[in-house]
Amino acid sequence: MNFKTKLGLGIVAFFTIIAVIGEWVAPYDPSEMGDDLLSPPSGAHWFGTTMTGQDIFSQVLVGTRGVMVVGLVCGVLATFLSILVGVTAGFLGGAADEALSMLSNVFLVIPALPLIIIVASMLPSADTVLIAAVISLTAWAWGARVLRAQTMSLRRRDFVEAARASGERTWRIIVFEVLPNLTAVIASGFVGTVIFAVMLQITLSFVGVVSLSTWNWGTILFWAQSNQALGQGAWWWFVPAGLCIALLGTALALINFGIDEYANPRLRKVRA
């Protein structure tokens, strides 16, 4: 494991811990209004307060959970669907391949943002998990196409033919012979999906599409923009959430780069 991967995993682990304990260690209720209006960072309020006296540090801590839950749930669901469809299509071939490839192509052209806007408008109380599920339905198709191509290159390898000749069942060949050789591709696709889901969820919160009753980093930016924090010089209202978004995105990108270096012999040779 190289330094990029270790650093990325360390940052993601830090945010994961914050997502678990954020509500417990937050010094204030993130929605509670106070008397210190639009005050800069201080000992009482580490990240300052909003124009209604809400503690921004508490909002960032509590909002971490929503971001991480969407990324994890969407990454798991989308990766599972991409493996199920892509590997099955690539290994079986024939009519099954054509049908599953057509299904992938249909979902590949479905725009994620308009679909989620429609779902959010129909279900105003849509929770974080439901939003993650909708995002995953539009995020699995590209990974399925990649896995299909990789599986097609593996299904005629000698070790697969040997397993088939020995009478192994199809599902055992896929699980024990094909999938281990796709680990790096699957991991890279999972990280890429998490990045996509996190950024899309923050974008939806920032534009006010999803429910604003649940705190996340995009919700903080929405209220900061709505109350013209930049025009009032209240940089502390939007900078902490923006830095958290940049730091998490950088960490996930570092993990992805590390996986690419591990999976690609050319990159390993260049790094050496």
C-alpha cells in the first residue's frame, strides 16, 4: 500500500469516525438559535455562528453523517448492481449479454439530477438513504460496462477453462475465479461512485432540492448562500464546510490513484 492510499484512507477514516460520533460530541444543537449573531470563530464557537446564532462547528460535525451515509450506501448499491449485471453479461455472453447490455445502456443515459429532483418533489420528506438509492440507480451502469469488458477478456483464460473442464458450476467460477481478478477494478469503481454520490448530494442540498431539515455540508452552504454570507464578509460560515468537501474529495481521489497504481503495471513501473 503506497503513501497516497494510506493518506486517503486515513482522512476517510477520520470523517467516518466524525460521522459516527458527531452528534454526541457536538457542543450545541446545530438548529438551536442563540444570542451571538454572525460572530467570528472564538473559544465559545470554534467555527463562528450564523446570523441566527447557530453554531457552525456543530453543524459541520452533525452534517458529516449525511454525507458519509450517502456515499457509502450509494457506493455499495451501485457496485453490487454493476457486478451483478456487468460480470454476468460478460461471462455468459449471447442473449443474456445482449439483454443486460441493453439494460445498462438504458440506465447509462438516464440523467441523475433531473430524476432526483422529480423524486424529491414527489417525496418532500425523502430521507438520506432514499436519495442515496436513487443516485445509485443512475450510477451503476458505467461500472457495469467496464466490468463486462474486463470479464469478457477473462472468461477464455486458461484458469477459467480449467475450472469449467473440471465441472465447476458457473456461479462458482464467477465467484472464485473471475471476481478475484477484478478486485482492483471493482474497488476503483466503488471509490469513483462514492465521489460522484457525495458531490451530487452536496449539490442537491446546496440548490435546495432535497429536504433542508437534515444537516449536511451542502445544507450549510445553502443557508450561507441564501443569507449572503459572502457579501457580509462572514467567511467562517462557508469556508469550513467547503474545506471538508475539498478534503474528502481529495482523500477519495488519492485512494483511487493508489488503486490505479496497484492495478496498472505501467504506473507501478513509472513510480518505481
